[in-house]
Amino acid sequence: MSLRNKIVHETPESKALKELRQKRELSLQKVADLMLVSKQLPYLMECGRADITAEYVVKFLHALDYTLADFEHLVGKEAGN
């Protein structure tokens, strides 16, 4: 995982992750617990301070019971804004 530190670069992918989490009404801490990752990782991914990897997306979708199609739909929607 590459950290950008103070550089924030929200992407359609980071916005989609946040929207999916919020649809499940889950806190960042709860997502981290479900994914068995550090509590900072979901935050860093959502706010654009870390690069989102395919491995992270798969783990996130599995933990929150979403499909890749759900994620891709939101990424497309966010990219169109």
C-alpha cells in the first residue's frame, strides 16, 4: 500500500467505497473489524490518502456482502459526476 500522506486525492473508487459502507450503516471501525485490517486502512482508502488495491476492494466487498458489479456501478456513477 502506498501512502500519499498529506496528499488527498479522492477518486471514483474511494467515493464508491464510502458510499457502500454508508449504505450498510457501518462505522469505519466496524468495517476494519469485519475485514480484519487496521482501523486506519478503511479511512485512508476512503479519504484518498492511500492507493486502493484490487485485493482491498475484493476483501471489502466480501466483508460487506457486495458484488463487484455493485462497486463498478458506483465507480461509473462517481466518474460521471
